[in-house]
Amino acid sequence: MKRGKVKNNVRYFRRLHNFTQEELSDRIGVHRQTIVALEKQKYEPSIGIVLMLSAVLNEPIDKLFFLEEKKE
């Protein structure tokens, strides 16, 4: 089975909660650049960061992260 790329909706939900990138990074304990890279789809976070994002944004993981369908 071919795996698609991990994509996310973090920017959408961050904005929905009116958090700046700095506020979100402070709440989950990472650098702001981590949030920047995540929102640009250039970083696949660890499970710990995924769980923190889910808790802080009050959204289930599958709403925040998903696999991009692989075109064959």
C-alpha cells in the first residue's frame, strides 16, 4: 500500500480559535517556526505535538491531520 503525504488543517483551526502562530506555539511548547513549517505542509510532527494540537485546538486528530490521496 502506497502512503500519501500527511497534510493538515492546523492553520484553519488556529484561525478559527483566533490564535496567532506565536500563541499556539507557546501553548504547545514549540518554536513559532514549527507552526510555520507545519502550516506550510513542510513538517510532519511527532505524535506528542499532534496530541497537544488536538487538545489545545479542541479538535479530533482526524480533523487536523489526514493523508493526501496518492495518485497512481
